Amino acid sequence: MAKRIEVSGLHAYYGGVHAIEDISMTVEPRSVTAFIGPSGCGKSTFLRTLNRMHEVIPGARVEGKVMLDAEDLYGSSIDPVAVRRVVGMVFQRPNPFPTMSIYDNVAAGLKLNGVRRKGQLDEIVEQSLQDANLWNEVKDRLGKPGAGLSGGQQQRLCIARAIAVQPQVLLMDEPCSALDPISTLAIEDLIGKLKSQYTIVIVTHNMQQAARVSDRTAFFNIAGTGQPGKLIEIDDTSKIFTNPEQKATEDYITGRFG
Amino acid sequence: MTSLSTPRKGSGLGSVSTGRKVKDRTVQGLVYLAFLLALVPLLSVLWTVVVNGAKRLDPTFFQFSMNAVAGKDPGGGAYHAIIGTLQQVAITSAIAVPIAVLTAIYLVEYAGNGRLGKVISFFVDVMTGIPSIVAGLFVLALWLLTVGFGFSGFAGALALAILMIPTVVRATEEMLKLVPNDLREASYALGVPRWRTICFVILPTAMTGIVTGVMLAVARVMGETAPLLLTIFFTKAINTNPFEGPQASLPTFIWEQASDPNQTSIDRAWTGALVLIGIIMLLNLLARLVARRSAPVRR
């Protein structure tokens, strides 16, 4: 299931603005990779290039290569819609579909892609909600609106929705920043559980979180306002947090700037 | 931090000053006054129409046409006009709503900052300003005189559709813009193609507003008289075929009856107006019920 991502020489632009510059890295399958760095350094932009969500924004474009195992996601014959089925995404703010019930939210990705068999849907919905640690809380009210859940539950619902389409990579853009510590813990436990099946990439502003959940950590930075974001270093999380190669990483982690 | 978190005591939390209280009251009073002023014409119109229209609000009015009924005769009804109006508005909506909703979808979801989008948007604005009689003249010139069709309910519906399209485009556009971008991205991130995202995520979310916009437009065109006189003409007889021959409609019925100097005719005109208002209100209620079923669920 899980796939390796190899990025080489990636640049991303918003219109004329050069947002990230020349990023190369490898993301190992069945592991959690955390992206840390100050605001505006291009972490989220880079994350969105990994499932071609970047180009959804008018004027945005990407140069470079993103290899998912043997396939280049930016190859000319690749359908971005198909890419997003393989590389799922969870957003910063929980965004369940307001017109749909809990069940329909989880089933949305499948239904909208043509899976109609009730038995199959029931099974996948239950499995996804269980994987997202939400099943026990919602199993008696699957027909109730998804927007009626609490923030933390909504975010787990969004995770269930993302894994219901059985992606091979899961991208998470600050999935806990709008949540309280208890919901955050639930999601972190979930990430630990999910990494046995998926390749997970998580953007976070919380360095303790990066240290807790990730196997590898990438530090991004910008030279100054208006400059493109760059990858400073990527290494095992334990190394980044105890003995980073770069001075800037150490300064950021110890709180001397950013 | 401490100074903020310790509760302040004494003079720090004084009562609201008299000046602010007075301002608050004054503005509140002005707002209520404006509200009442806005209600005056509305209630006055409703009251007049109900009082004058109630006289002829009898079964006969809904069962008979004006065929062979002279102006001074009692009896007679608007059966022909009610049928005509319902048929014409149904055809108008069938033409205008799909075109308008699809146009709005194009403008919001696809056009971006493209040139075609700007051109369409400009012409929608221009169309909003077309006086209704001009729409009628346009259909008269094109459909009746150039192409050569005769008066018909359908020709009237064409003229009404020209008036309805821009209103529905604008209303739908506003509603689609209100759909949070988060939902589009959530759907794209599931690998859902754009058209499915629009059909199953965006349109349902905006449905209540779109239905309201359509109803306002329906209410507007239902009261149009001038374009109908040029395209449908009018008749006192029942014509259930909207594709052939002159048809009656409630606005033309009211116009025709009100211009007759007999009290019996004038009473019929008032009742016609009452029925027209009633139909619009019924359609509104119906639309609200439909919209409620597909409305975004709230906590």
C-alpha cells in the first residue's frame, strides 16, 4: 500500500511569486515525516505539491519532479484527479461536507467516484471510522449531520473520509492546530496507528508534536520576506532535535528565532 | 499578563455613559422607524388588494373564463388567465433556470479571471437593466415578425426568460461564491473530479439560496404585463395550448379588466391581483419546503 516519495529539484510559484525553491527529499514508506519551520516558509505549499493540490489555485504552477515509486506525478500523461486518489490530504481546519450525514461524509470519496454497492460502502465506512478512532462515538448516529460533531471529532471524520478512498500516502496540513490537547492526543495516537499502513507527511507548528509523532523531520526556512522557502535539512527526528547539522535548525528548535 | 487576568475592581468597570445610552436608544429608534416605514406601503398594498379582491373571490372566479361575459355582467372569472400564467411561468422557468444556473456555475467555478467570464458578466449586467417592454419588443421583432410565428404563450415565455435569466444568474453567482473554498479543496483532495464536486458538493450547499433567487425572479416575471401584450396578446377565452394562439395571463387579465369602466370589471381586476399575489406566495412556500430538505444541516 504505502509508497515512497522522491522529490527532486522542485520549485513552486504563485503567479510571479517564487514560493519554494529547489527542494529535493525522500519520504520513506510506512513512516511519519514532519515538516517544521516558521510561518510562510513554504511547508504547506510544498505539501500541496505532493498531491497536485497546489495547481488548484489560479496562477499557481510547479517545476521539478515528484516520483511516487516509479511514477512522476507531474508527468504529462498523469491525471491530477487520479493522483489525489492515491495521495490523500487532511486540512488544517476540519471541513466536513455540510449537506451530508456522518456516513455520507465518509462515503463521499467512494460514492463520488462511482462505488454504489451498499454492502461494500457499509464495510468501508465502518473500517475507516474505526481506523480514525471515531466509530464508537458515532456508530449510533451515522445518519446525523457531520457538521454537528465537535471540532476534534470533525477532524477525525475528515481523516476517516481521507482514508476511506484507500490512498497510499496521507498528507496532513497542521491537522491539530484548531484542536484542544485531548483531541490532539487522539489524532497523534491515530497517526501512530496509521503509519503501519500509510506513508504520512505532517506539517506542524508544534515541535513537541513533531518530536512525538514523526520518524523523520524536515526543517524549512526563508531567508527573508519575499524570498522563496527552502529545505534546510531533513534527517531522523531524534537527530534533528538533539544534534542538527545546521545552525539555523538548532536556533529554530531551541526557540532562538521563529 | 497578571494585570489582564486579575479582575479589575471599582472605577475601571463603570456603567455605560449617558451619551452612549442616548445614542444607542436614538439609533435603535431610527432603525425601528425605518422598518415601520418600509412596512407601510407593503401592508397598505396587501390590505387594499385583500379588501377589494375578496368581493369576487368565489368558486365562479376559478371555474369560468371571460368568454361571452361583457364588462358590466356579473360572474365571469380568471380560469383562462390562471392557466395561462402558470403555463407561461413554467415554460419561462424551464428555459431560464438551466441557462442561468449553468452560466453562474461557469462564472464562479470555471471562468476565473478569463476574458470570456468578464464579457459574460458584463452582458448579464446589461441584461439586468433591460426594460421589460424592450424584451417584449425583441421577441416580437425576432420570433413573431422575422421568424413568423404567431402570438403564443411560448413567445411570451421567451420574453419573460430574457428578463429572468440575469436575475437568476446574479443570485446563483452570489450563492456559489458563499460556498467555502475549503469544501472544494476537500472534495478535490478525495480525487473527485471538478464536475462531480460541483454537482454533489457545491450545488447542494448553495441550494437554499439558489431556490430563493429563482423564486424572486419568478415573482418578478409573473407580474410582467407589457412584454406579454406584445407577444401573447390577450384573449377572453380558455386556451390550454401555450404553443398556439393568444393566451390570457393574470397581469393582462388585470390590465384588461381594470381598463373597463364597469364596477363588476374592476372588482374582477382586484380579485385577479389577489390571486396573483396568492399564487406567488404559494410558490414561495413550496420552494422553501423543497429547499429546506436539501439545506445544509446546522447544529
